[in-house]
Amino acid sequence: MKRLLMSLLINSAIAMTATAQGHELLVGSYTEGRSEGIYRYRFDSQRGHIAPVPLQVVSSVNPSWLVVSGDRRLLFAVNENGAGRGQVSSFAISPGSGVLSPLNRIDSLGDEPTHASLSDDGHYLFVANYAVQPTPGGSLSVLPVAADGRLLPVVQQERHPPSYVNPERQAGSHVHAAVLSPDGRYVFACDLGADKVFVYRYDRTDPEHPLSPASPASVSLPPGSGPRHLVFAANGRQAYLTLEMSAEVVVFDARDGSLVERQRLPLSDTQDPASKAAGALHLSPDGRFLYVSNRGTANELRVFAIDPAKGTLTPLQRRSVEGDHPREFTLDPSGDYVLVANQKSNEIVVIQRDRHTGLLGKTVQKLAQDAPSDLKFVN
């Protein structure tokens, strides 16, 4: 009995040490193939290594985008299904073990939900229903979050007219992202099908219509450019947007819900449409560098230095992701590594990063993972 007790104590101490030295990584995925849903991994930030055996696998259908609450107690996942089956799931995160426990799943009232954001106060989840088909087209759905973390039925839904510039991809609205401003007062809906970013004021005191059009109510982008994802600088004075179809990145001056374009740069050096599929973009923890993915035949990350005064970009590096279709990527909490979810080559690639220069270095690890689509660190 004493030997067993000693063994348990030693194992517990080892587990606590591993937890202190590492971070937990959540991976969302597409489940048409071998993937089962959401995966929890341990990530060693000293070695840049994802433990090959997951801590937990949570069954969920096409959980392609993940949202972790600010207090790290809740996880929301969009279930990217079409034909009127788009849903959103809620999970509790155990404060001690990090174990995910399902709370509920609810309809998003749209097809192919691909992105979501949680209001700063935790009261509402804003869901971007992309909708592959032009009818009924994409939409922005607002779902209340109950005190226990469960999602409640949609209370508001917004739709936008498409641009029709590209007859194949813009015959309907395609809301690709719903992003909050750093002050939590505005929601920005990037609509690939409309060539616009729509701006809404957020008012938690109106339970029936938490969102109302801002003034101006939208920001127009070049015809056929296809706005995709938006990210704000920590100070809220600049915002950066990927244009998926034209493979460009746009720099905006941001103030009180307005976006004024300051700069636009290409991500591809050719006019070949196959090389134009801009995707995710993320800022470094210190706000000095911007990283942008371009998929298609390019399959690379672009690195930009950010002017500390103007927020404008200077190209620094092109780096292959050594795989196919980098749908999402993230920087680890230490800032020393970039993890890339290569959806079509079924792997997560870990790349070394120089915190001082922003440049990407050698590949540290390639982990087999079926159809990864999103990466989020919990701690």
C-alpha cells in the first residue's frame, strides 16, 4: 500500500511538472475523413513539440472554428455543416484538468458556420454562417450564452446583399468572420460575397437586437476581392484584413467603429488565380509583426514588419508551410513557434520563430492530424 501511494504521489508530481512547463492546444477539424472532432494536445514550448498522443478526443461534427472564453472555462465550436444543419456547440473546460465536457449544441440558422466571436462580457456569441450555396446565402447570427455556458436560440440574424462580381463565388452573401473591436463596442462582419465589411454596434442591454448598424454601416473593398478575416492591433488604432480572392492584405486606421484604408499589399507575385487564396492572419504577441497565410498553389506564410507609428506593413519573408492548404495557424504563448494547420495534407507543422526579427526558421515538427482547421491555446 505504501509503495502504491508513493507511486501515485510521484506520478502526480510528474504530471504537475509537465503541466507547469507546457501548454494545452485545442485542434478543430473537418470530420468527413478520419478525424473525430476536437483534439486536446500537450505542447512543450521549450522544445516546440506537440505530444503525439492527444490528452482527449471529443466527438463533434466538423468543429472547424474554436472560441475559448476569456476566463478559459468555456469552449465554443462551430459545426460547419450545410443544408440547414449548421450548428454551434458549447463545452465546459475543467479548471483543474482541462477536460472538455459537452454542454449543448444548437442550430446556427445558417449553412456552413465558419467563424465566431464571443462578446467581452460573455453574453453573446456572434456566428458567421458562410453558406456555400447562394440561396439562402450567408448570415450573421447572434446567440445568447446562458450563465452556465449553454447556448440559447438565435435572437438576431443579419443578411447582406451580394456583389455579384464573381458569378461563381459572389452570387450570394458569404459571411466569413465576425470580429469584435478591442473595446468590445462593435462587431465587424467580413462578407466575401458582398466585397464589404459590415459594421454593427453592440448593445448588451437590448436582448432582442443586440446589434444595430453603425455609421457608416459598411466598408467597401475592391470588386471581386472577397474579404475574409480581420484582426485588430492591441491598441485598437489599426486593423488588418485578408482579401481571399485577390490575395491581398489591407491596413486600416481604426477609430470608433470606422475603418479607413491606409495600405494594401499583394500576397502573390503572379496573376494566376490558383495562387490567390488568402486565409488567416495573426499578430505577434508584441504587435511588431503580422503573419498571413496564402493557400492555393502558394501554400506559404508571409511575414510583415509593422511600423510602430503608422501601423503600415513592410514585407520581410515568404516561408513555405511544407504542406497543402494552411487554413489556420497560431503563435504559441512563448512566441517562439508558429503552428500551421495544413488541412489538405493532414498535418500540423511547427516552425521556429525568432522573436526579435520576426523571421521564421526551421521546421521543428510535423504531426499527423486529419484535416486540421483551427488551433487554439487554452493556457
